[in-house]
Amino acid sequence: MEIKARRQFLKGVGAVVGGTSLVSLTPLEARAASGGTDPVAGFGFELSNVQNQGATVYFKANNPMTVNSIDLDMSYTIKNAPASAGLATVSFFGGVSRGGPPSFNSGGGFSLPSSTDFGSIADYNPNNTTITFNGALAQSELLAVVLKSWVPTTGAGSAAYRHVTAQPALAINAGDYFAFSISGGGPVPLDAEIQVIIAYTVT
């Protein structure tokens, strides 16, 4: 079924898109079901023509709650076969911004404050291997997944998928914001998508 035919913009969701290339953002329909006292809500969005940039969608928690579990499907594929082979990389990032919308960057992503409950991150690298890492742990981070695939000139096998389920038992205050971003690139533009289901208890 065509994406545009089956998906509708989630009312009340904001989107931030960054980068110089055209990115097509298609938020998917919101859905919510209440069974007893533990409701479930979900949404999704797709980015087309991802090429060294990304976008963020975010929404407000109207009531205090505890996030009991979060279920995520993430995937991407190339849009066409490349003239030259290369590595495709897509990052999926999610978290909670306390008290207001998150801080955004020019690439379309967002940042969370560093946690004061942990010290800074150090490394032991005696062989001088090329290493890149964050300097500190991010507070209220819910999701951090990176998908990679080698893209040959035939385009064969140039897709990746991941399913993640977490049970964070994370306390949310009214006025906090959930945010989810997709970013990445490769030798050709990519199509990436994320689906999110949140099970929670209103407190």
C-alpha cells in the first residue's frame, strides 16, 4: 500500500528538518488504545532522500506518566543503485526533553543534557585505533540505534532493519517532550522509517 495513501500527519507533532538536500518527511498516523488502566499509544514517520542530514519529530506529554515499555521498528533502504559502492549509515535516536522541546542542531537532530549521575566517558586505546565516542552519558535517552550496510553498484542487499523493545520504567512529567530523530547518508539517497509504540501508566 502506498505510504501517502495510508498515513496522515500526526496532529500536534512538530518536525525539524536539517541539511542542504531535500528531505521528505512523512509522519505516520497516531494510534492509541486503552485497555484497563495501562494505555498504549504509537506513531511513526518516514524520511525520503536522506543524504547526510536528518529530521526530528517531537511531541508533548500532557499528563504525568511512567513509560513502562517502548517498542520500535527501524529500517532503511537505498533509493537507487549507486555509481560507486559505499557504506550507508542511518542513526535512530530518541529521548525525553524535560520541561520543554529539545535543543535542535543544523543537521536536523536534537541533543539531551548530560547526566550528572555519571562521570565523563574515558577510553583505553593502546593500539591507537580510530575511535569516536560521546564525552558523557545523555540524560533520559530512550533509543540509540545505528544501522549500516555496504552498498554495491548493483544495489543488492542494501537495506537494514532492527526491532528494539525496552522497559525503561521512566517517569515523565506533564510538559516533558518526547523526541525521535533519523539521520544518515550513503553513496545514494536513502529512505528510512521508524515505528514507535509506547505502553505507559498515567500517574
